[in-house]
Amino acid sequence: MPFTVTMPKLSPTMEEGMIAKWHKKVGDKVEAGEILLDVATDKATVEYNALDEGYLRKILVPEGKNAVVNQPIAIFSLTATENIDAYQPQGIILSQPSKSSAKTERKEVFAKEESVSGTLISQAAFVPEPPLENYEFAYPTRTTQKRLIATPLAKKMANEKGLDLSSVKGTGPGGRISSRDLSLAQSKTPAQFGRSQAPTIKPGTFEEIPMTPMRKAIGQRLQQSKMWIPHFYVRQEIDAQPLIDAREQLKSGGLKVTFNDLFIRAAALSLRECPEVNSGFNSVSQSIILFKTIDISVAVSMEGGLITPIVRHADYKSIGEISTEVKDLAERARQNKLQPHEYKGGAFTISNLGMFGVSDFVAVINPPQAAILAVSGMEDCIRWKNDAAVPGKKMNCTLSADHRVIDGALAAKFIKILQKYLENPAILLV
């Protein structure tokens, strides 16, 4: 008897998943408990084991394609020879759009309406303009140039000496260039603008790439965050030279840590000293969440999106312990091997783009948390010490805060405490 395998729900927030890999091919016998496929969810790539034994007769959703939860993805049968031609898969069957309705038109229409807390929201649909069909590439043939006024003698002398008349301002009547002005003229450059091969692609040509479940979840979550959370930002310039010196001293002693490890330790101690920032907001009950433990989420970039593994009880861990844990979490995050408890939750997030050399940026709050710290790169600067200008290093740290939970004075208090720890890194070692 044929039966259907549907897309499983592998996380509480999962609405759809992408088939990352089929471990079995059509015709294979599958035992109960065997790995059947890998599913890329909104959180991670998860192995799914077959619940019942049978023969894989037909794959309905191939690798790289998405399916919503409970949508049929494969047909099985109890025997290898059973006829499945008349069998209708069981589950959520998605209707296929007609060719006429599948054509995308350039219209700013209201594509989706949602009711959130009793408010009707309309989201406009923005689609790209189609490529230009009748466009033909042509090189410009004329260059607009200001007419130069010069005496005949000045023109003759400039031509003989190879001087550029446009590089000098005339002192004669009406700005006329005379022979005495040529002493300030520059020589004509032999450089010429080259001409590249004509392009063959029509202007406006584009390619659309489907979003992974993780990227969709990130987009929806952060869009909701910016829409509903009243963000405000507090920025503090940090003297980074002490951090650099401390890291070099640790390195000379055989202890290799990253700047990010130091930031996590400093943030953990700052949150312990300023616990009101270790908070969140419950949008359902409209209440403030006071987290009792300091669990810091660390933004890690990975293929297909971003994930935030969590350092639990970060204030109880040394820099060395934080360094070891972060390296392990980041590596397993990039391999899609994190367990749910290692990325779900958290009370405070750090987003560090310093390794890319950015001068400054602001981060979007990860709800239901009430704050996120953006850490920028270190740059050269001049500082005054003992009435003398000396070379130094600086960096910017920006706290994004939810104004429903954190007021300006509290955010300022936290960022100044953080500055104290970062500019006196010896405290982080005890």
C-alpha cells in the first residue's frame, strides 16, 4: 500500500524547509530509523530519519527546492513492485499558478495584509523593471568642452611647447589667455581614454535567487524588529590601544584570544554591573522581561544567513573559557551542527564587524531582547598624553536599545561601564 512522507516540522518556528540532500534514491529500501534526508530549516540543517520502513518510489520535492510543513515530499510503498500510478499524495497540496498569472508586472500594489495587534498593515510589492528590449549600445561621439579664449600667439606657443591651455586661467580681458599666462600651464598628458569591448547584456538584466529558509526567517524577523521596536542608539569612542597591548601580552605568554573574546567578557561584566540592560520585551503580554542569567548571543555569519550561538552564564567564564567555547560554537554553526538550545534564547547580542575594518555601524535588535552591541574596527588616531600628541588606536561601540525597556540614561550608563572595562582590560583577566 503506498503512503506519503510530508515535510516534517523540525523546529517550533518552522513554516517551510528546503531539501538539502536526499540520502536515498528512488527504488531504495528504507528502514525505520535510517537517515532519509537533510532539511535546511530557518535555524539549521537537520537530519530527518524515516519513521516507517518501505521503498522510496517517487521524490516529489527534489534537492534545493522548498516545501511547507506537511507538504508531500515523497511517495513510499510497502513493496518494490506495487503500482503507484493512481495514488494521490496526502498532505498540503499547493496549487500551481497559471502561466498568465505567473508573469510579474511592474506595479506597486498591496501584496500582503496582516493584522497585528488589531492594526491592518499593507505591504507594497516592489519588483524590478524588466530589461530594455530595444536598447542598442553606442559609444558617446561628442564631448562637451568649454570654449577656450586665447590670443593667437598664446595658441601658437602652447601648440609648439605642448602645453594644455585648459589648465591655466587667463588674466586678459574677459579671461583671455595670453602668452604671459603660459608659464603656469601644464604639459599635455599623453594618456588617452581607452575603449573597452561593447557589452552584450541588455541593461536591467537580472537574476532572481530564491531565499533559503534561514534567510527568509532573518528577513521577516528583522523587518518586524525595525517596524515595531522603537530603536535608539548610543555610541561611544573607545581607546583601543590598551586592548591591543593586552592581547599582545597574552599572545606572548602563549594564550591566543580574539578581540571578540575580550568584548564578550567586557559585555558580560557590564551587564552584571548594569542588570537592567539584560532585559527584553514580551510583545504579547506587553511586559518587560528581566533575564536572570547573562546569556550572550554572538552573531556568526554563515552560508545562507546569520545565526547567533549563545555563551551561557558568560559572566562566570574566563576569557580563555569564552574563547574556547566561541570557537567551538562558531565552527559547529558553520557546519549546521548546533543543537537548538545552543542558538535559541539569549538575553543580549554582540555583532562584531571589526574584522572587516568598518568605522561604524548600527545593529538591529534581535527580539525579544532589548539591546544589541555593534562593535566596529580599530583605526589609527592621534591622542594627547602629557601635553604631547602621540599615535594611538580608536574604535566605536554602538548600543541599539529598545526604548520601551531602556531609557537614554540607562543606555549611557551601560556604554560608559563598557568603556571602563575595554580601556582597562586587566580587569577582564581577574
